[in-house]
Amino acid sequence: MVRRTRPRLAFALTLGLGTFLAPTATAAGRLWIVGTSTCPGVHFTTVQQAVDAATDGDVILVRPTTSEDPGFTIDGKSLAIVGDERGAVRVKFASIRDLAAQQSALLLGLSAGQLRVTDNRGAVWIEDCSFAAFGGAAVMKQSTDVLMSRCSITGGGWSVPGSSPGEVGLSVSTSRVTMVDCTVTGGIGSSGYRPFGFPTPGQPGGDGIHVANGQLILNGTSVTGGLGGWGYPQIFTYCTPGGAGGDAIRHDPLSTIYLVDADVTPGSGGPGGPGALGPSCPSGRPGIAFRGTGAVHFLPGQARSLTSRRVILEREAVPLDFAGIAGDVAWLLFSFEQEPTFWLPLGGTVGPRLPGEQLLVGTLPPSGSLSTSAWIPPGVVEPHHAQLVFAQGVHVDHIGQPWLGAPIAWVILDEGHDPDDGCSP
């Protein structure tokens, strides 16, 4: 978020038997709540209303409702939009644009149709979100640093007969995008049908990701091309072939892709239409994993992960679940601001602003998993405000090589905040 001139606050984490004190934390931003108008404590009924009222550094908490929010655009503001953890928070679209170099945005815990990230010189952090829509599920253009953690993207697809191919899941152009523990899938091609008595073939599946003049870093992420549509069966006339599978990643000569423990799978071709009086028609050809002439680098290492809650009150314990390789020494790196930094020796992108603060967690047991918690002290946040914390696991293996885990963001509210205020999702 934008650096503030307001006083800075003391902040401490207690982990196990020890307490770690970070001497200063950026002043918390104003907390705005979006929800049903009949609920106490709600400021606005749509996210866009809250975005329009908020100023740089504010946090918008969106409560679950039975209806879909019409969508929002963050235009040149440094804001965080966070979905309440008590239920699904659905928005029609999410757009972030025109962030200045010292601004940043955070989307956390949202389920949306389209995502648009365009013309941003500041950092964009997107976590625990899902995007699925026709017309392009996720598009990122002219944006300096976009970090996605534990997100899913699905291109528009068709489960009915028709003449439409599956759509691309994610399009990246002139941007740097890091994806950690994410899934991206191209849309399914429509099946063949018989307009005006002439059967059509199955349509091709959509590609998983398109990269044009961009940099893409995939860590522990799965990218899959869309399935080709089914061919039309032989009914009175003739059968038709299945549609081709989508490619996993298409990239132009100006693009660079780095992969750490990533799964890149082409889409399967659709089955050919069955024949009633003769043989079935052929299946569509499968896609390919990488199509293009950009640089593709497979980096060594195994993905490590870190999961936690996202909305926490003072005096609450923050669960921390580390997963990696037995014998890893786990550290927690955290900061009160985000600034994604691609660090090739670590095989990925550091999300929190460096140098940050480091907290030793412990050694991973033979299971490769370590669960612990950190305690948030009182007095961190003033009433009706929210403090953002950006964190990431760092694992040091048996030969002293550090590896990055998944980044996580916390939203800390004052202990007097009532997460329900008398309303249920």
C-alpha cells in the first residue's frame, strides 16, 4: 500500500514459546464493510460504492450475501478488497488499473467472473480467488508486478452443442506475472451439432495461458489446455470428428517463462462422433504443452507451501501450516507492505517488501508438514481500522539452499470488531 505519514504502531508475533517484536508497523487503514443493507455496521451494499468512498490504504471487507455483486474497478487507488471467510463472496468482475509506482492493490478471497489488471506500475497481489467467465476469464496488460497465490482461472467453455471454441484462461501481455499454487484451465470446446441438416465437428478447446512480450513465473502451479468438443454422431447423415485439445501455454518470441515444480498439460482432443452404420469418426488431436518461440526455463526445486486464515482479530492465534520436504528449516518472512521481487536463486518471487522481518518456525518432521500458530497481540489496530501483513514461507534445505513457499496476506482487525454484527451470511 502507499506509505503513510500517520504514526506507526508496535507489532509482535508470538510463536510457540517465543515472542518476536517488529518495532514498527505501518498505520492501519480505514475499514469499510460491504454487505446487506439491513445488517448493523454495514457501510455500503456494493463493492464499487466502497471503492469510490475509500482513500489510499483503506481496506474493504465484503460479507457473503445471497446475490452476486455487480463488480468493481479500482482506478489509481491503493486498496485491499477482502472476502469474509464465513461464506463465498461472488462478484461479476474485478478490475485494477492505473496504479502508480508507489501504490498497490490486494484482492483476497473473492470468486469473480472476469479479472482485468491493466496499466499498473504498482504491485498487485491476488490470493485465494477464482475467476471463470466468457469473454476472457483473466487478462493482464502493461502491469509491472502481479502476484497470484492459490487462485484458479478457467476459460469460458461449452457443455452444449454449438460452434464456439473454448476460451483462453489467462492472457498476459507486457507484464510480469507470478503464480504460486494456482490452477489455470482453458475452456471446453462446444460439441458438434446439426444446423440446417449439415453436421459440424467438435470445436477446439481453449489454451490455458497466452503470453505476449511478458514474463511468467510458475511455482507449484498447474496449467491445462481445454478439452476439445465431441464430434456429432451419425444420425441420418454422417458423423464428424472431435475438436482439437487446447495448448497449455502459447508464448511469443519476446516472452520468458520460468517453471518450478509446475505441471503443464495439453488438452485432450474431443472424441469423434460415433458411427451408427460404420466406424466412428476420429478424435480431435491433442494440444501441446508449449507452443511458441519464447524462452522457457525449468528451474530446479520442489514447491513448498504455506496456508493460513486471512481475517484475524487481535488476541487471536493465526494458524500456520507449512508443507515441504522433511528436514527443511522453515522461516516466516513478513512485512507490512507488498513489493513482489523476482529472485532467480530462490526459484520464484518474494511477495513481502524486503528486507522484512524473519521469524524462525522450526524443522519439518518426516511427514514434511509442520503446523503451528502465531498470536496477534492487542493494540495493533485502532477501532474501525485494519492492518495488512504480507508474509511468505522460506524453507532452507539440508544443504543450506533456501526455497520460497507460497505468499499469504493477513487482514488484522481490532479485538472489538464483531465479525457478525448480528447478521448471518
